[in-house]
Amino acid sequence: MLIDPRHGDIEDDAASPGQRSLLAIAGSLLVEISLPKLLFAWTVLLLLPAVLLGLAPLLVSAWLSTLTEKLATLTGIGTTLALLAIVAVGWIGWRPLFRIAENNFWSLNALAVQPGYAFTREALRHLTERMWGRNLTAAGRARLRSANSVGAAVLLSACAALIAMLAWPASRWAGGWNDLVLLHRLVVPTLANAVLLVSGYLAVASLTWGFADASMPQPVDLATLDSASSAVRRWRVVHLSDLHVIGDRYGFRIESGRAGPRGNDRLERVLARLAAIHAIDPVDHILISGDMTDAGRASEWATFFDAIARHPELAARTVMLPGNHDVNIVDRANPARLDLPFSPNKRLRQIRTLSAMAAVQGDRVRVVDGNGKPTVTLSEALAPKRDSIVALAGHGGLRRAAALRSLFDDQFPMILPPDAEDGLGIAILNSNAETHFSFTNALGLVSVEQTHRLEAAIRHYPAARWIVALHHHVVEYPMPVKAFSERIGTALINGSWFVRRLEALAGRAVVMHGHRHIDWIGACGSLKIISAPSPVMNAADDAATHFYIHTLAAGPDGRLDLLPPQRVEIAGAKNA
């Protein structure tokens, strides 16, 4: 045999950053990408929000101008009725207008502003740490990272202020209804308004973010683990992540390519080893922090369920959450593929993930309502939408996808309640940014709304301890990296903000995540953070991998202690 197809070939490395440089992948992307589709997506995601945001001040000023004129000439019943009509239109219309402006502002913020700050900060950190990082102590690295946050803030603020100054002469903040008839005259002022609003916000916000990042505790390796007496309550928590189940026997995973194991045999060995451990020393929870599948395809979910169905005692203790590979991969073979914002395929990947989560934990986890109260179970929350979910899965279609537009986001956070007032609960978050492009699939974002619901839900259990579980890493680890690609494109965009929101839980919570495929236990101030290695990535067929079983203990005064973990080795194929 000239080439053995079981060993794969270059096509299996097409989207693997471990086997190809980002520049090489980007070159392939430019050749394969659909430019009309990309142009349409940019129009919907960037240009349209900018136009609506820039037009809002002109609409408001036109309404105020008309209102002022009517007040100045208020004589007679006709004018009074006209004035009342204008006031009524304003009273009814200002809320939708404000909501449109607000939504489009935050859309631009999530798509461009926050990623811009994160990119600048991490670029400075990468540059300075490559220059001076080798001889730095942990404290010195923390100080350098703080200085880089301030430097990124000042640099970005200055650039944003310059852009705002350049856009100011073309902007226009007052207009009348006659101007709105000739919309072509408002194109430039509308876009200038949007640029001025967003760049002005960036100039101020980047300074706020930068100095907040610099003043907060920087991430450090956890120096010592806790100890606890045998009398206190303990919880054994298996932390798995990034299983990347594929749908064929000899397939390779998107990111690892031929550098990783073939097929799903490694997962079978992980579950078999875990079942043997559980039979001797039972575990309380098995947390899978995302990327159960490699591309969210139906065949991959089927393979995943076939694997865990052979271990029902493990499945009964499993909770899982969505990773970027479960919901954001458009095409596992081609990173140049993108979904349009209203594509049914994105919605289909989301409902596959929700359906899988409901099958595994649907009767145990509770969904948080708009007031932050954990109410019905996930299965009960999805039951009214069952027919719509089945219809979309069976027939697709834009209308069916639109009917389920908010279903996925509405289910998060999910809460696995503590079994006692001072027990251990698990908060399950969705940290995936709303992306439609395989090349940018890895970005993370925890929305403000989801964070507020999380905080309100936790307040319903004032004495409980918590695992806050999400897929993306909330901070960049305090360790040197080889390539800039390891820093950017994968992190939680608003991770620093989210860590500050979790400060109220510090001491009685740990954060558990995956995504980076490496193990790290560290802290930001009093907040402990645990990253899970992938037991099926970053190792060829014959190499060993590992995962951890963490022991959490009830400390005094409601504290949650983290005891030394149990490392579980998974042998390679030859030694299995």
C-alpha cells in the first residue's frame, strides 16, 4: 500500500493550528472563502448596526424639533391635537428606538470594541514577555502584565480619540423630517455619527478596562493546596473537557490533525478507567466543560451517546456545558466557511447541544428565570418548544430557525442546586460568543444579562459553595507561550470583567473551564481557577494523556477548600 488511509494525510491537517501556521490557514481561507457571503455578513453584522446607531440621533432631533415648533405655535384645537399626536408617537416610539440603538451599540461593542482591546493587550503582553519574560519572577510577570494593560488602554484610547476627531467634521446630530426623505444625503453623516459614538466610547472604556485590569490581582500559579480533616464533607469532582468526539472510526480532530489520536478509542478508555475508579471510590459529579463533539454534527453526538450509554452510573452524575466546537463550527473540513446571521444551521447546532444536555442532565439542572430565580428543570423548560425543535431538526427552514432564535441563550445559566443549604452547587454557563465564521469560532463572551442572572440565582442559596463552570478560560495563564495564536482568538473577551464580578464569591467558589487543552491550577486574588486538560488531544495514538479528579471540601465560615487532585493516566494505544 503506497499510502495507508488509516494514517490520514494532509487534508486532515487543513484546519490544525498545531500542524499549520495561522498565516497558512489564512491563505487557504482567502482562496476558499465566499466573498459575496462574507460581504453580506459584514453588512448585516457591522454596517447595518452602525447605520441604525448613527441614525438614532437624527430621528430624535427631528422629533424634538417638530415638538418645539408645535409648542411655539400652540393655538387652536387642531394644533393641540397635532401636538398630542406627536407626543404620543414619541412616547410610543422612543422605547423601541432606544432599544434598537442600545442593541446595535452593544453588538458593535462585542464584535469590534472589546475584541480590539483584548487583541491590543495580549499583543503587548506577548511582545514584552518575549523580550523580558525569561528572567522574570512570578511577581515581576504580574507587574509587567499590569503595565501592559495600562499601555494597551492608553494606546487604544489615543487611537480612538484620533478617529473620533477625524470623524467629527462629517458628523451631524440634528435633522428634520425633510432630511429623512433624502436618505442618500445622510449616508456619510450617519456613518460618521456611528464612528464617533463607538470610538468615543472606546476612548473612555479602554482606559476604564485597562486601569481596572491593572489594579486587579493578576493570575498566578496556586502556591499551595488546602488540607482538611477527615470529618468535613467532601465532594469528588471529575473534570473532563474537550473530548472532541468525531463521527468516523479513523478520523482526526480539527485542531490536532494527525498529531492527535485517531477515532474515539481514547474516549472509550477514559470512560472505562473512570468507571473502574468509581466502583472503588465513588465520585459525586462528572463535569464536562464543553467541546463534547468536534463540530456539533449529529453523527458526533450519536457517537458520544453510544459511549456514555455503556456507563449509566457515570451518565447519572454527569453535567456538561456547550463549547465552541459544539455550536460554532460551520464546516469541520473548511475554516473558510461561514454562516449568515440568520442561517438555520447555527440554530440547528444549538438545539442539538440543548437536546443532548437535556438527555444527560435535563431532570437535575434548573433554568434561571428573568428575575434570577432557579425555577423549572431544563427538560420542563424545553417541553413547550418540543414540536418546534423537532420540526427544525427534521425540515430546517428560516422561519423555523427564527422561531427558536432566543431559545439557546434563554437556558443559561443552568443551576445544579446544592443538596443542602451549605452544600455544593454547580453553575453552568454558556461562554460562546455569537460567531458565524469557522475561523473565529473560538472567541468567548459571557453576556452581562447571563452574569446578572447568575448573581441573582446564587443569592437564592446564601450558604452554598459553588463550582462556576464554563468553557473558555477567564484569564491568560501566567506562563510563557510560543506563538501569539495561543493568546488571541480563544480567550474570553470580557474575562477580566467577569473575574471582577466573581470576586463576591471568592473563597466559596472555584471556576472550572476547558478550551485550552492544558492543565493549570491558579488564582486571581482569592478566586481559584482550574483548567482541564483534554484526555484526547495533543498526543499521538501511542502517547499517554491524563485527567484529574478534584476533591473539594467544606471549609470553615462557608469556605470551599481545594485539596490535592488525583491524576488519572490514560495509556496510549500500544499500552492499552
